[in-house]
Amino acid sequence: MKIRSLFFYIACLIICSYGAQEKSSSTGSFEGKINFKKTAGSIEMKYNYFVKGDHVRIEELNETNDVVGIQLVNINNKKLFAISPERKLYLEAPTRRSGANLDVKVLKTDRKKIINDVECSEIIVINKAQDRKVRYWVTKGNYSFFKPLLLVLNRKEKQAMYFLKIKDLEGYWPMKSVELVISTGKVVSKLMTVSIDVSKQKDELFEIPEGYTKFED
């Protein structure tokens, strides 16, 4: 009887330990690959994000899924390297000044939507002065890299700039977003997440490839 109790106790410890590891993994920082596409008019662009800790690799793909451009970002030291696979060149991008302050209105609605089997919440950001609004469908997770990444990239696209104006959104990822002209309702651009793959990433993905030359002016 005592032996059975001992085996039962050990089994419980193993199960609890496994559960704790699973919980820790699910609440830690995201590591894996995110594939999404952007549509602006008749132009469609595809991107891969590879994420590991403070490191993000951004790949831009053409219509035949060939990688035409790479950005390596360290969100900790705020360094960004642009890489040309075709020319086997790289350069360190200079830090750009942050954009002008935007006067926006943020609406967090009660609407929900399932996108790629993930429940998302709707957030609308409105800028009347620019005659624009962006509707985001965001999901909460361990995507703490995303907002710091946008700050390093410092892009002037409204979808990125407006997202940074939303408070209390650390750890969220926009599964879908649509930029519209307020006065006409015309769609300017769309971003859509195609897939999210949680997986271990190799360190060399976030390093400048061997044999590449630094671009000199």
C-alpha cells in the first residue's frame, strides 16, 4: 500500500512539474514565425517575422515567394540592419526621428471575431485631421516584442503609427487590420495574418550571413 502511495505521489509531482513548464512556456516571450500579407490597392506584399527573445528577422517576399529583402532588428539595443540577398550586401540603418504627435481617438469595442481559430477583439483608431481610421482585430498573447519592434522600425505607415497610440496593448498581436478613408469609406490598405508557428528558431537566422559585404556610400 505504501509503495502504491509513493508511486502515486511521484506521478503527481511529474504531472505538476510538466504543467508548470507548459504554463511558463505559454506566458513567456514569443518564439517562432509569423507570416502575414499586406494589400494596398492591387499590390500585395508578403512578410515573414522570425522572433527569438529580443531579436526579430523580417523577410519581404515577392509574388513567387522569393526573399527580396531582410531586416535584422535587436529591440534591446535598437539596432537595425538591412540586408540585400540579391547583392549580398548589408548596412546598419540609421536611427530615425519619431513621427509627429498624432491626435487620435481610440475606441475599444465589445465586438469579437474568430480569425485563424483565434478569438480577436476590435479596436478602432480614428484621426479626423488625416481623414483616416484603422480597424484592428487583436489577440492577447505573449507578443511583447511587437510594440518595441514598431518603435525601432519607426515606420510612417498609419497602421503602425496608430497602433502605437493604443494604451494597455502590450502582449497583443493584430491578426487583421484595415485602414480606411473616413469621408469615403474607401479601403487604403489591409494587413492579414496568414499563420503563426510557435517553434524554436536558430540563432544564425538573426545574424548577418557569412560572405556578405557591408555597403559603403
